[in-house]
Amino acid sequence: MDYNRLVSVTGLGGLYELLSSKADGGVVKSLEDKSTKFVSTRLHNFSHLESIEVFTVKDNVNLVEVFTAMQTSTEKLPDAKADNKAIKAYFEKVYPDMDFERVYNSDMKKMIRWYDLLKTNNIEIKLSENTEADAVAHEVATPKAKAPETKQVNVKAAPPKKINSPRKMA
């Protein structure tokens, strides 16, 4: 299971692996209980973990950077149901650049729950390679086919349209 296939679904707790997507929703698999279900986009929104950013006092950072800091930290991971002060103290030690005025305690609790889910499922926390840069490099490397020449065609002008002329009845 890859990190780039993981999504958060509004209204549903936990993380999900996006198995397939359609115009009206997607089939997701829960990381907690491994159940598979269809989730409609009429009722829910999907957020890819790769696209989630965290507010910091400098520039916003991707969630992967916070997870990496949590992984390399020697601090003990608090329980997601711990009090707000303990969770805030944990993140002040692990990621001090976080903007604690704009990142709510519920968001920090969610990051702890998600990190714990990623660790229990042995998911490597890393961003996928930049596919746009690969596409641009591939486009530059392959020469484009020559566009066919367009021929000039003489077209007769249509007769002027009569406005407010009486209609013929059949």
C-alpha cells in the first residue's frame, strides 16, 4: 500500500486506501478494520494525504514533513484522546515551527491518530515522485509530429438574413 493512495473522507473517521474512483464516488478500504465500501461524492469529500498542508510560522509544509518529524522524534507519542495541553506540548517539542494559533487541537489529535494508523499498517511515509516534471521531460525529449498544413477553402457568403420579415404559413 502506497502513501499516495491514502485519503481522508469527510464524515468518516480514520484513513482509507482509494481502490478505484468513478465520477460519482470511489471504492475505499479502511485501514482500521479493512472493510471495503463505496463512498459517494455527493455526500463526502476526499482529501489525499499528499495534498494536505500544515500551517507553520514560515511557509506551509506538507503533512509528510510533520509525520517525518514525529517518526524521528524521541518523544513518546501521546494518546489521541489525551488532553489538549499534552498534545500541544508534544507538538511544541516535535515540530516547534507549527502555527499553534491556526492549527486546532482537533487537527493535532487527528495527526496523531493518522500517524498511529500509518505505523500499524507499515506504510512508508513519503511523497510520490513528481509526475508533472517527468511528463514535461518526456515531452521535451520526444519530438512532436509536424502539424498538417491547412488548405484555404473559398466559401460563399450566405445571403443576408431578413429581420422582422413576415413568416410564411404552410
